[in-house]
Amino acid sequence: MSYTPLLTILLVLVVGAAITLTVLFYAQRKGHFDNLKSEAYVIFDDDEPVGEPQDQVFDAPDEPTGAPDPEA
């Protein structure tokens, strides 16, 4: 029984984890994670202020307003 495929997969996982951790530590050291909260508000402007939804994605009514009443 050959363990070459298993060792290859484990090597790829270890190298990938090492690269990921290196990139995350580099980003943290350079300050890329310092101001995450305020950058989330960049997408809002005067046309769509924070806390005022402009669409009905999550608060959609059960029926369209112009639909006929099925019980009538």
C-alpha cells in the first residue's frame, strides 16, 4: 500500500495553511484589520442612509398590493 497520494494531500494542506496564516498575520501587522467597523458604512450615502431600507427584500408583504382578493 502506497501512502504517496495521502502524503501529497497532507503536504498541500499544510502548505496552504501556512500561506493562509502568513497572509493573515501580514495583513494584521500592516493594520488592514484596524478599521473594519467604519468601512462598512462606505456603501451608504444620502440616497440610502443607514437604517432606512430602500427595498422590500426582507420586509416584503405577503401578497402584492394590487393582487385580487382570492376570497371575493
